[in-house]
Amino acid sequence: MGIGGAERWVVETAMALLQKGYTVKIYTASWDPNRCFPETKDGTLEIVKPHFLGIPRTIFGKFQAICALWRCFLLTIWMLWREERRETSLVIVDAVSSPLLVLKLFGIPSFFYCHFPDLLLAKRENRSYLYNCYRNWMDKIEEYTLSLAQKIVVNSNFTAQVFQRTFPKLAKKGSISVLYPCIAVNWTAAFEAQHQTPTTTIVSLNRFEWKKHVDLLIYAVAYIRDAQLLDKEQWNNLSVVIAGGYDPRIDENVACLQHLESLVQQLDLKDKFEFLVNISDQSRQSLLSKCKMVVYTPVNEHFGIVPLEAMAMKKPVIACNSGGPKETIIHGETGLLCEDSPKEIARAIAKLLKDEKWSQQLGEKGFYRVQQCFSREATANQLDEIVSELLLETGRNNK
């Protein structure tokens, strides 16, 4: 329960269920009050975290997957021991599928929310024979435990297609539902953002991970300078803030941030970039309200909550033309979809900066798209249907 997009989905889903009258508790093996969303800290959502599981995050920096499997497995046993099983109507399992085995044994209805198959997230290139044997074993466990869920729900049509190709046997057993992540639409914040004088040109929001491809934005800014896509005044006023989740315990976070800072220095762009880590929700909203656009660089992102956050603040979004953003952004209407090259990203940035009226129109249309398709209300209604259907099938009370 950190501050990434998957964790944001958990929070928004819990809030949507509360809105529909359900009683909700979030059980997690990891929660840090210094790195969490405010709803999990201020009492809005009940967070239950045992302190005696005894399973580390990794073993000598390795075996993260099996540690997560056992942590969640023991967490589920502890949850059912702590709670009266008859009072638990439904368990939503997120990210790690091992709890599904325990829930099946105890007859507790469940559905699994798949952000992306773990099987495809593991890096297998140039790995040892022993590692590949370990991963094959983990992959089989993942597929078996997923088969125990009453229903599988994914975050986008893109992920649904990937899931069906990855687990064809599971896909044949039943339909896979798509439940888009949602965000709370704040009319007041969006109005204020639209009428503020921007102090930052571009904002990039991501965890500091290689797959987020943030170096693409840095190379794009260098291309803008070298190709002189902006006049002198526009270039002098251009500024970029790169912000995101950062955990010093995770080697990838540390190495990625160091690489991005080094790249900025190598390209002589230090005066154009600012890096921020673990910003608060208030700071995040402030960044979005004071920028001219948001550039979202991940390629084949499973869904991507950042474009929705930008559109909810009436800001145009530039994103790579792949994965989830193809479902959230309408090219030329609510933002721009580009090929993942510095040249294309640079041209899109310059295009928006040179036509501020059009840029504002993109932001307006993006806001209404979020309200209609990705608001908490829209997700709450769809989620209520899924939960009610499962509870009806199992004869459990639904609220």
C-alpha cells in the first residue's frame, strides 16, 4: 500500500464501495504512514496490517515474488482468523493471487483484480537455469491460483487481451470483465487549475522505474532545443518537473533516479528539470494545476492513472500510442498520442505550446471524458453490479 497507480486503484475502489453502502476493510502486509495516500491515514479507510508475519520483502535482495506470495498467503489466513468468516461477504484480491487458495478452501467468495500478469513482469533475459526453474514454478502457481477466483477483472481491454494470450485455459473458462480505474473529479480544483497562470510547462508523474521510460521526455526536451522547435522566449520559459514514488529500499528506484539526473547533466539541461520524490497528494494536485501539459512516457502501460489525473484538472496529455492510454485518451480531442520517439514527443510538446487555445480545448474535453467514463460514480455503479452478481451466486449478504 504505497503510492503507485495500483495502490491508488485499491483506494478508489474502496471509496467507491463505501459510496455504495458496503463496509470495507483493507488488509495489507505493507503500509507506511509516511508513504501512503491520505485516505488510508486519516481514518476514511480502515487499514489492517499485522506486525508479526515474519516474512521479509526479499531474501538477500532476491526472491521477491515468493516472499510476496507467502506474505499474502499468511495475511489471508490471519484475516480469516481475525474476522468472523460468516461476516466476510466478499474478498477482492489485488496483484498477488496466492490468497485465492485460502479463500477457496474456506468457501469465501472472491474476485481477482489483475493489473498485469506477474508472469510477464519477471525479467528472464540472461538469467540462470536455476532462476528460470524458480520462475516456471512461480508461473504455474500463479495460473493455478488464478483459476480459483470466482471472477477475474482487469484494468483495461489491453490487459484483457494480454491476459487471454497468457492464460488461454483460464480465458476459456469464463469471460474477463474490464473495470477501469477511476478518480474523484473535483470541479473546484479543475476550475482553479484552468484559471491559474502556469508556472511549469511540463509535468511527468511516475514511479522511478525503468519501464516508465522517463528518459524519453528528457531526450525530447533536448531535441526541442537542438531542432529549435520553439522561439527563444518559449524556450527560456520552458521548465519540466519529474515527480514520483521513490523507495530507497528498492535498488531500481535508486538507480533509475540517479540515471535520470545524470542524463539531464550530460545533455546540459540541468536548468530545465526539477526532480521531486514522494510528493503529497496536495503537492501532486498543485503541480497539475500549475502546468501547461502532462507528458506520460510509459510504453505499453497496462492502464495508467496519470492521464486521467491530468484530464481531471483540464490539462492536455501527451502519451505514447500504446497500451491503456489508447483507451483513455482520444487523439486530437483530449490529448495527443505519439510514437515513442523523442522527435515525436518533442513535436507534440511544441505543437501544444504554439497553440494555447487548442491546448485549452483539449483540456476541457478531457475533463468531461473523465467525468463521463472514469469518475468514481461510474466505477461504483459497475463495481456494485459485479459484487452484487457474485454475492447473489454464493448466497451471501451484499452490504
